[in-house]
Amino acid sequence: MAGFSIDGVAIVTGAATSSAFDHALMSLTSSDSSVSASGIGKETAIAFAAEGAAAVVFADINLKGAQDAAEISRQLGKSSEYRALALKVDVGDAESVAGMVATVVEAFGRIDYSINCAGLVPETATTIPDADVRDLERLHRVHVVGMLNCIQEVGKVMKSQAPATVNGRYGPRASTIRGTIVNVSSMFGLCVGMGQMPYTVTKHAMIGLSKNAALDMAPHGVRVNTLVPGWVDTPMTSDVPGLAAARIRRSVEVCVPIARMATAEEIADVALFLASPRSSYMYGASVQVDGGLMLGPHRNRPGEEEEGSPMYSW
């Protein structure tokens, strides 16, 4: 079995500290609208450090939050030569992403892992008849265009660099893999949510884009896969417009067999698996990490029928 072998250079977008997340950021103008995943990104970046990465880049529109997360990682980095770099990036701006990638290559020489976690939620919850196309455009710019910008710029670097050596059960072995990309979508990329059209549309698009990228990049030695989380206990979850905390808890209890949300750390663990040599034969996969959510509603609480149906459907 190949080891985790997380010993290269990783870029994680949406990697700011959760404490720095501010709901006001979700109403930024279109020229500055890449918002932290506020939990998953940060925990994934820190997990890379804790598992032995040589360097981790914490990239986010919120530079202070990225710097704070990078500082936390310095306390947990496994490698004695571990380095952390915090960068401000607007993933929806191609020039900003190109500048980020150029800075990383200049600092570290290569990019082994790229985890795309930057995300937004809609400003309001509205059904299709009342939907504002500007909400769709705002989320499309970050989720779809932003992800494409990162895949393109990082992919250019990865396909031109030498493959990494993999430590297998019988010792080091040659590899044709030059880099791995993990795109973080959502359960709403597989189902739909009442009043969440901009989010579900763009999260579906992310999965399609990721699969196409996997097909196009495979001949160049670059693996691309998608991580599809269910409900995750992060500040972003608590700020979903139109979904009160009590309603979210009720839906989790009804629709998730283990009746709880995931922690950001649990999602980060799967992101590292998808980035590591242990998933070396996985290309274009969409990996659900949802506590069984997509199996369908499994029980009703007393009075649930009167209170309303779950907020999503299959």
C-alpha cells in the first residue's frame, strides 16, 4: 500500500480562519467576491502541515484570516523544515490566480497538491420565479470561474514538473503522477435545495467541470477529483440564508443516519486521501462524505410532517 506521503507543496484556497469569517463578506462587489470556505479550507491546509507537507499555501480573499491559519499550522507542522505562506487571492480574477501561482512557484519550485475550497452562499433564499440573476452570477464567478482559473494555472505548472516518487509497501517506486487537484463541491451538487438555486446550479457545474478537467489532465499526469461534503459544522453552514439553525438541525436529525453534521476535520481527512498516493488510481471521482445523507430520509421526528419537509430533494 502506498503511504500518505504528504511531503510536497500544497495550495489551499478558502483557507482563512473560521473566526475571521464575516457574513458581510458575502455581499462583496463582483470585483472582490472570493470568500473563504471558513472551516473546510482551513482544516485541510492545516492537515497537510500536520501530515508532513514541506510547504502549505493558505490562499484567501481574507489575508488576515489566511495569516492566522498559517500561524496555527506552524505549531502543528510535522516536517522540521515546514514552511507556511499566506497569500491574498480572488479566485474569480484570472490575473490574481496567476499571480498567486507564480508566487508559489518562485517560493517553492513546484506544486504537488491543489485544493479548491473557496466558496460563497447566496445573499438571500428565493425560489426560481423571484430569483435574482446577480446572485447566480456572483456564485458562478467564484465556484465555477474561480475553480477553472485555479485548475488552469496550477495545471500548467503540474504538467511541466517531474513526477513525484511514491513510497509503497515494498519501498520507493516510480510514479507518473505530477500533481493532484481536489475540488470541493457540495451535496447540493448532487441534489437540490428549496430557494437555493444559485448554489445548487453552481455546485452541479463544479462537479461537471471537475470531471472534464480529470479527463483532459490525466494524459499529463495530473489527477483531478471532487470532494462532495454533506452538512459540515462551519460558520458558513450557520449563515445559509433562509435556513434557520433549528431547521438545519431538524433536517440533519431526519435525513442523516448518524444524526449529526461532519466536522471540518473529517472532511479534511478525505481531501488528504484524495490528494495522496493512496488514491493514485482515482480520476474524475466524486466522493460523497455525507454521513449517509444521500441515502435519503430515514426517519421522521414527531410532528415533522406538520413542520415541513426536508429542505432538499433527490
